[in-house]
Amino acid sequence: MRILHNIPIKYKIVIIILSITLLVIGLGFYIGMFHYERNLKTDLIHNMEVNAKLIGEYCVTPLAFNDSNGAERVLSKLQAIPFVVYGGIFNEQEDIFASYKKLEEITDPPFPVYGNKHIFDGRYLHVIQPIEYENILYGHIYLVGSLASLNKKIQEAKTFMIALFGVLILFSFILAIKLQNLISQPILKLAQVTEQISNEADLSMRVKKKGSDELGLLYDGFNAMMEQLHQRELERDRAEEEIKSSLREKEVMLKEIHHRVKNNLQIISSLLSLQSNHVHDDNALAMFIDCQNRVRSMALVHEKLYHAPDLASINFSDYVETLIMGLQTTYRSDFHRIQFDIDIIDVALAIDQAVPCGLLIHELVSNSIKHAFNSHAEGLIQVKLRKNDNGDLCLSVRDNGEGIPEDMDFRNTDSLGLRLAVVLAEKQLKGSITLDRTSGTAFYIHF
């Protein structure tokens, strides 16, 4: 039955109808032929037994007087019966008394002649009956009838049955085609509409009901299901539109917040700049400048977020380049002798990571600019961001300057910048910071 799994339903229905029809017609023809053949044989047996009884009655006298010629004259009457090819009279001792032959090939009977019986051997019917008169047994009569006429009738009947079988199969096939349309067309129509709905994503489509049978109930159920799905789709579309509208409002609000935070931070930076104009102590002035740069690095994050399509994160590579350009403006007198190598992977950082990273880069780069090189040396500062095999990020800031003294613990120092770097790396980013004094100074921050 697996072969039927991938066949279209209309062909399945035709095959089922034809299979049932073939089974019923074949069984009917078999039963009909069986009864027809049995009736023909019954009629032939009856005819042979009647003739045997008549011949036997006429042969009582010849047997009683041992008149074999008289018995043969009685047997000669069998010539008028076309299908009888042999007749024989046997006495009480089962010896041949008289015989009649139409065919020379008929010889003595192949079995003992006694009792009352009939035997078919394929070509002939053998009939044996006792010859009795007043309950006295005088002998037996043995007749052989040809089955040629019976076999011919049976063959003609089979030929007719086969022809009729072919006609009925053709009629059944035509009828099956018509009947399968009544069943398969509504199902195929439902399948076509389902496929069309799937391809066009149109849940408003319905199938037209044409009856109140089980298929009609199926149509009603399908239409009811599609109506529910359509209503849910409309509700979902309305909900999505409301969500999109709410998101647009929130995006506008977040942009405005970032814009205002940036403006406020710029105001603070400007105030620090104005205040620094009245500071004459070099150390205090450096502190004001550092604070101003820190505020500017935070303001830069909000500015990038304000212009970014995704309000949740910023392009960190673009942010670092802009941040370095800001430091160049601040330390313009030192930048003519320092080169920068910036290598940042394409990664988007959220604001809670971008701000600490920006401040880290500001503190470490500023520290290198101010302390790593003497006034006449040329230097190189590298800022890189890479992703490790385990998925963590590694931020490195390296310079080829004089390096941090071996006896100096960067975790316990008076340098505010280095202390801020440790706090930002371990507290804000939940990561780690390490120092490498080989060939200058290199800080590695893993998070």
C-alpha cells in the first residue's frame, strides 16, 4: 500500500473503485461459471442415467435367456444418442455380455463394473448402473458419454464471460472516473485554496460550499478556521502597528535624551574650559583639561548614539577614531611627534560598554602622550580591539616609550588616570586589566 502514498487522491479513488469492482465481478463470474458448469454436468449425468436405466430394462430378458445378440440389438439403439460413444452390458460375474462402440479408442472399462456410480475423467463421463428386475440383479450397464459438447459449451461461456468482463471493466473505469470527481474535486479544490493561501499569504480567501455532506462540514470547518486566523492576523497587525508606533515614539524620545545628555555634557565641558582660563597653576590646569576630555569622551558616546540607526549600540571603530581626533586637538603640541596605529574590529558596543571603554582609551592614551615620550622623541601608540577564541573582547593600548618603572604598582599609585583605568576595567566592564612592560608600556583589558 505504500505505493499509493504519493499518488494523487483522484487516482487513489479510481484504483479503489476498480479494485472493488474487479473483485466483485471476478467473484461473481467465478460463482456463475461454477454453477453453470455444475448444472451442465448434472444434466448430462441425469440424461446418461435415464438412458442407462431404459437400456437396462430392455436388457433384462436377453440377460435372463443368455441372448447376447438381443442385448447388442438393444445397445445399437445408442447410435441415436450423439454424445454416447460406448455401451456395455455385464453379467452377474462382471464379464462383458454385449457391447457397442462409436470410437475404437474406447476399450474395456478401467475400473470394476459394479454398483451405481458416475465418474468424470476429463474427456468422458462413465456411468454404471445395476440391471434389476423384481429385486433380482441380472448384471450392470456401463455407458461412456463424450464431454466434447459440454466442454465446448463451457469454453463458449468462458469466452462470453471474458468479453462481458472486459465490457464491465471499461464501464466500471468510466463510472469510477465520474464518481471520483464527486469525491476528489471538493478535496482538490480545498487543497488548491490552501496552497493559494500559503503562496499569497491571503487569509481572507474562502471555499464555496456546494453540499451538506461530510465534505460540506469540512468546508465549514475550514472556512471557520480561516476566519479565526484572519481575525488573529488583523489583531496581530494592529498590535504590531501599535508596537511600531510606540517604538518610533520611544526612539524619538531616546534620541532626544541622548541629544540633551550630549548637550549637557558639552555645557559642562565648556564650563570647565571657561573655568580653566582663570586657573594659573599648571597642575590644576592639567586636572581641568583631563576632566574636560573625560566629559567630552562621554558626550561623544551620546552623540554617536543620537546619529546611530540602532539606539542600543554604536560603531566602536568610528567612535575611537573620533575620540583620538579629539585628543589630538587637546594635545596638539605633542601630536606632531606621535603616530597612532588604530586597529578596531567591526563591533557594536552598548552604551554601558562604550562609555567605560572610551574613558579607558582616553586615560591610557593621555597617559602615554604626557609621560611615555620625552620632549624630543618620536613615538607610536597602538590602540587595538580583538575577539578571543572564547568570544571575549581584548582591548590593548601600547606605546614604545620609556615605560612605567618596575617598582611602580599601577594599581596603587597617585595617578588618577591609572586608578580610573583599573576601576573602569574591573568594576564597570567586569573584566581584567594587565600591564606588560616589555618594549614600552602595554595595557590589556579583557571583557
